[in-house]
Amino acid sequence: MNDQVKSAIRVLDLLELFAVTTDPMGVTEVARRMDIPKSSAQALLLTLAGRGYLLRDDAGYALPGEMRGGWVGGIRTRLLGITTPILATLAQKSRESAFVGVLTGNGQIQYLAKAVSPQEVRYDASLEHPRLIHATSMGLAIMAYSSERDVARWLQPARLTRITPHTETDPTRIQTQLAQIRNDGYAEVKNANVEGASGVSAPIFGANGLPVAALNVGAPTWRYEQQREQLIDLVREEAARITQLLAAAIRNGGQ
């Protein structure tokens, strides 16, 4: 990927981040959420503020009011509007934590929203920092339906970091997993991203038939094993419903 394309992706990622964030953000927070150096974050923020795409005050940077929920970050904004109530319902039905996440420009998974389990012992995760694509069920669900070119790039050995002893880092075995995911319609990981936590995800598709996000339910591993089949069914059903609602929203919005 050349530097110009990489810079364009960063700009879009930054605008989409602000489109789904309600509070102003400073340089440090933006750098952490986008997993980029503070110097790069500052340069992007100053450039966009200078061109009027961001407002700057003592609290940090934010989108102008007229740009919120509009053309910038369009599909992610619509995705949040559709999934927020579904996440809450899914968390109540499953009694576990529900998440929706998307792929970032540099091939990581960014959680956009969540509804936390009502149970006292539960799995929870921050929305602030991205996760490695191969170590999460969301990442595997998206990767399984992505182009061969993108998959080959994401499965380069240098990118396949082992987070826990259960993280799969062999490209050939991951490719086998992806074929099974396409057959089953869901992906799951057990203790691969967080020791003691497991989850299942299903892809959410855009109008072009490619994955734009993934829906996930995560739980303590011991409890996940007890209700695994039920969680798989719930996630697959709700992801399919979100896909339908997103398609309708795009049609009605003329996008």
C-alpha cells in the first residue's frame, strides 16, 4: 500500500471515528483509538480542522453539528442507529455481552458499540482500541467473506501476533478456519484474544454483498460452553436481521 492511499485511509478512518463519537477528543485519545503515533494524529487533526471538517476548542476536536449523521461516516452512522437497540435486546436474550465492530483501514477490528451482560460476572471490552483481526471472532467472520487479496495481506506472518497461548497464528490453519466459517455462517474463538473469554460472531453484509461489520456475543468461557448453541443461533439471526435493515436504510437513503 503506497503512502498516499494509506493517508487517505487514515483520513476516512478519522472522520468515521468522529461520526460515531459524541464527545470531543484530543490528540492522545485519537492516537490511541486509531493506533497511530501522536504526531500523525496531530497532523491529521490540524489539517481537518484547518479545512473546516473538525471544530477545535478547549475540550478537543469534534465534527460540526451539521455533519453529524449525514454524509460523513454514513454507513457506520446508519449501522449504529440500527444496531444499538438490537444490541440491547441481544444482551437481554443471551444474558451475555453483545458487540458490533468494523474493519479499520489497517486491517484491525474496531468495536463501535456494545450492550453489557446484566450478569454480575461477565465479559466486557473497551471501545477505544482496535483488536487484531486473526485473534477475534469478529475479525475471522469478516475475513472469511473478504477478497483473497485482502486475506493474504492480513495473514502475513509478521502480522500474526500470538496474544494468548490459544491464539492461532498459522496462516494455513487460519485459512482452513475461514472455509469452515463460510460453511457455517459464524466464527468463534475460545480464549484467543482474552484468556478466560470466548465468543461467537456473524458477518453483517453491505449492499454489495461484502462484509461491512460483524455482530458478536462474548462471555466467560465456562458459561459460553454451557449455552454455545443458543448463542450461535442468536448471533446468526440478529446479524441477518441487521443486514436486511441496513440494506433497507441504504435504499431509502438513496446511497
